[in-house]
Amino acid sequence: MFVRSTGKESRVVADWIRRQDQNPLAPVNTKSENRRAWTLLIDSYISRSHIHGLYLLFLPSMRRRMRVLWALALICACTVLFHVSYLLGERYHNKQFQTIVAHAHASIHHIAFPVVIICNKNRLNWSRLPEIKSLYNITPAQDELFDRILTAYDGFSFHNFNAFDSLLGESLDALNHLNFTEIVIQMSWRCDEILRDCHWQTASRDCCKLFRPRRLPLGYCLAFNELEKRRGTETGINTGVLLRLLLREAQHAPGNPGLKGFWLTVVESSVWFGFPIDVVPHSRTNVAVTAVYHYFDESTLSLPSSWRHCVMDYEEESEHFRTLGGQKYMLENCQAECQQRYLLRYCNCSVDLFYPPSDYPACRLKDLPCLAAHNHLLQNFEQPGEHPYVHREESGLVCECLHNCKSLTLLTDMRKSVLQPWLQPNSSAIESMWLNVYFKKPSMLVYKTNLIYTWVDLIVSFGGICQLCLGCSIISLIEFVFFALYKVPQLYWKRFSNEHRSNE
């Protein structure tokens, strides 16, 4: 271990200088004077030096062999210092992340109750068809085509454009002037037609005050808690939203052979769409929701979104910031906007029934066969670079979308029980099914992602390795730089000035 210099070495230097001054026979020459000035300068530095071992290199009484050994020791220490400092710098430059559990039992009351979206698999109330035909002046010659178009819309969703296969090669000019999005909205199910006995937090409520119409890639549906963002105060079965769904099978499109029932989507507020849950007839469906919150802390936000693999709401300049018009940035909203871009690429239009108002041109009747022809290319999302690892017969939608840096994941646990409709006394009970959505437990898991190695860690580690190798601090390094860049040049400048004056 290197030992810090003491006054003893300084006294040795001073005694050596004194002996030189007390020798009257010593010849006066410039070389000895320069050496004396250099020795005094070194003595003034090493008497205060905090870099262990450095003063021994310049000690006049030190033998050459020992000076060489101490020089080798300092070189080895500096080599270790530079190598470890390089490793620390590389570790800091890599900007690696770690995800930890920030809170294992955060209160569920910090978040809003999920948005519950209900869609009848048969989207249209066929009993309103005569009224619609009268309103839009559909002639007997157009009647059959009009019915086929609305039958296709009855089971229409983003992944089911093949519902319009029957229109391929058909002449559609006679009805192309009609806005079928408005017609579908007018024929869609209303809340009082398919919802009954609604309860929110065990209290009976008016269904039409809880649910409101909403566009979705599944069609025109009914959504709960999208704008109000109500918070759940209780947890457990029957403490969330409880309601009875009416199938109304007699009012379904007769030409739609699809399965009967409902689609249920449970999403976070500000999320446009999610993956639906099948609610089958003659059953009670209990959906327990568990929340997991994930956020990136402040230390990561100075990095670009491509490095973090997430996007903040305000990073509109990011290459990954793509979202639906007027909507908050979320992964699902970015994917929905990507769907619109693919529709625009293939058919030069977007299905306005699925998305909020935008600048994309809306698909007309003549565009529907084009959507049906490209249905096989619109089935799956595809991650960039997955082709070597995932085999697909058809290409999918390549959407470079990232999560929001503050995202909520809702996990659903669905349990179904048969209602035994043959035991029900009336027909309305036979055609109904119960739906119950609630928070499963009063707490949620919170994950935090942060940098493994920040600039504070870099400074602390560098200070530690400097102490280990040289026993010095930042002030010691500043003293050495001041000595090397100011004191030494000052000495040589004075020597040069004195020689110049003596020559004159």
C-alpha cells in the first residue's frame, strides 16, 4: 500500500538544498541553479501531494533503482485505473435497463375501472329494415342487393372482410351513393334493446345512462365507463358492473349463418380496441379483472424511444409516435392507425365505421369488394424481423408500434356457468345471459424499469477506483493538473526570461 508523503521527505529535500548552499567552493553555474529551482518546485508540490507514491519519483535522496520500482508500481496502478475506467464508461454507454417490482400491493383505487365494450355478434336489428328502405327510397329492383349488403354488414369486423365476397363482380353503381356507415349506425342495437337489469357497484342503474354507442373494429357497439372513468371502490364478485344481455334472435338477419352471442372487450380507458371475449348464450359469464401497471422512471426518459422501446405521450417527434386522430398514444391506438394505413395502401380508403373521424377517405360501397379481395393480408399483426423464426403463408400487418412508457395491462379470468334455459318460465329469460365484470382483488402489481447504471453510479465507481489505485480524489487530480499545466510552465518561462536578460 502506498503511503502519503509526510514532512520527513520535505525536510530531506530542504537539508539537501541547504548543504548545497553551505558549500562556498561550489562553482556557480546555470545548470545547478536550474536544478535547485526545479527541486524547490517539486518540494512545494510533494509536500502537499495526495497521490500516493508520486512524490517518491521526484525525491532527490531516492536511489535510481528504487525510483524505477516506484515508477513501475505507479504505471501498474494507472494501467488498472485506465482499464477499469474504460469498462465503467462502456457499461454506462450501453444504457442497460432492469425491470423490478416497485410495489407488490399497490391500491387498485389508483386506477379507473376498465372500459367494458359489448357487441352483439349480429350487429344489426333487422326489424328496422323496412323503415330504412323507406327512408332511403330503395326500389324493388335494388331490394335484393340492399339486403345482401346489410347481411354482410351484420357480421362485419376488421378480420372478416370476406363477408363481402358475394359482391365481387357485382354492379354496385345503383347504391354507391348511399352512406352505409350511417345506415349501419341507424340499424345497430340500442342499449334499451339488448341490455337489462344493469347494476354498478351493487346499485341498480339505468342501462342507457351507463352505456353509450362506440365505434370499434368489431363494428358499432356499446361501451361502459369510457368517458366517465369511474373508479371501483370494492372488489369481488358482483361489485363491478352486472347486467343481463338479451339475444333477440328473432330480430337477427336471416341470411347471417354465424354463431349467436356477444363479444366482450375489456380495455383501459384511452385504448381504442382489444381482443374480444366470447360470451355464449344461456350462460352466466363472470370476468375477474387483475391489473398490472408498468412504468419507466425519469432516468430513462432522456434516451430515445427506440432505445427504451416505449413512447411517452409528449414525444410527438419520435419516429414511433403514431396514433388515431385525437387519441392518446397507446400501443393499441398505434396498431389501429396502422390498420388504417394498410387499408389505404390496398384500397385507398378506410372503414370509418371502425375508427374515430380522421383525414383518411371513407370507403364507399364500390370499395368493399377490394377489402374482401385483400382480406387474407389483413388477418395478423407481424413483428419486424420475425420471418426467419415465424412461418406464415401470408404476410401480415407490419406495425412498428411500441408500448406507452406508462401502460396498464388488464388480465381477465373468465368463468362460465350454464343457466339451464329449459327451466326458465318465460321466453325473455331463455334468450338472456348474465355478464359480471369486477376487480378480482384490491391490489395490483407495479413494475418499474430504470437504468442499471446512471451517471451518478459512474461518478461513484470512478471515485472508488481512483481511491483504490492511487489513493486520490478529484481535488488531488486538480492539484496535479494545476502543477503540470501552470507551475511547471511558469518555472520554464522564468528561466527563459532570465537567460534572455542575461544575454542582453
